[in-house]
Amino acid sequence: MNIRFLIAAVALAPALAFAQQPGRALHEMHRLHRDSKAYIKLLEDPKRDAYQKPHEVLHALELKDGEIIADIGAGSGYFALHLAQHVGENGRVYAVDINPDMILHLNRRIRDLKLKNVFTLLADPDDPLLPERSVDRFFFCDSWHHIENHSKYLALMKKIIKPGGQIVMIDFHKKELPVGPPLKMKIAREDVIKQMESNGFRLTSEHKFLPYQYFLVFALKTK
């Protein structure tokens, strides 16, 4: 099954009712993925803020003016637009997605908000298509579990990230929750850490204020 991970860049879905019916969850997610308007509406649901805590996430990241961030799985721009406010006019946010409908939607938002520091990028499922040494931080929110070829993606990220850069991983805990994807799609926190460490990264910090998600920060291992 080829799940096009960035269509659901922020894999909120299924909604609460779906999550309480595991047998329907995957079917409902796929239906929503095919209906971009419905999925955008779900991603932008104001109720999401209650558990996603975007302001607390951004505060924890301690973003600096002038940073260049790649939001992998930007979707409707939920986090990309928040990130843009914190990197300043000298910074840049690459909103990366593989769904043309999401890119078109986000392009409209960028135009309407007159943003100068957000750039959309229609990418491949296994390649963000960013130049080497071009990014200070990779930001994944509920999208890593959709990427099929993790080893290839991590190898590319090593080339793209600048020295001293960070990889931020936010994703749902591997247990039954009232929000998020079906259990079988999730990746456990411990497995993400093992995967990153075996591919040349190290865990540098962890934040535990999100109720349903782990929030891990990695950096390249130094020799």
C-alpha cells in the first residue's frame, strides 16, 4: 500500500469519531486524503490547537531570526505559517509537500498574507528536493510515519542539513488515542530513536508537554 505521506502532512485524522472505530479508521483516512478540501478543513480545525499546542512547540524550539527551516509535510500550512513568524524577514521556511492541491492552497495563503519568507516546494515522496547544506532544521509533525523509505530520506537529510542543524520529530505515540492515525501506522518513540541513532543522528533533547505525541530533537553525531 503506497500511502502518499505528505497529502496528510499533519496526520490528524481520523477525527475523534473515526479513532473510536479502529475498523473504519484507515478507510476514512484514505477517503479524506482523496478529498483535499475536506482534509484541509480537518487540518485547520481550531480544536486541533488544544492538543497540538503550536505556540508551546515554537517556544520550545527557540527559533532564531534568519533560520532556514524545511517543514516536511507542510500540508495546509498549519505549522509553516507559524514558523515563518519566528524566523523573521531574513529567515526562510520551505513548505514541502507532494500533493499539488495542498501546494496550491498554501500558495494562496502565502499570497493573501503577503508573506515573503515562505516558499512551497512540490517534492517526491522519498526526496524533499532541497539543495545540499541549505537547511538549519528539518521539522516533521505527524509525517515521518508516512515516509516509506526512511533510510534514503535520512541519507538525503544528512546532505541537506547545515553543520550544527537539527531534526525535529513530532508524532503520535504508538497506542490507541482519540486523535491520530490507526495504531498500525504509528511508529513508537523508542523505534524512532533507534532508527535515528543507527543512521548517524543523536537525541539532543525531548519535550513532554504534548498529550498525544512525542517531541524529539536530533542532531548529527560528531566524529
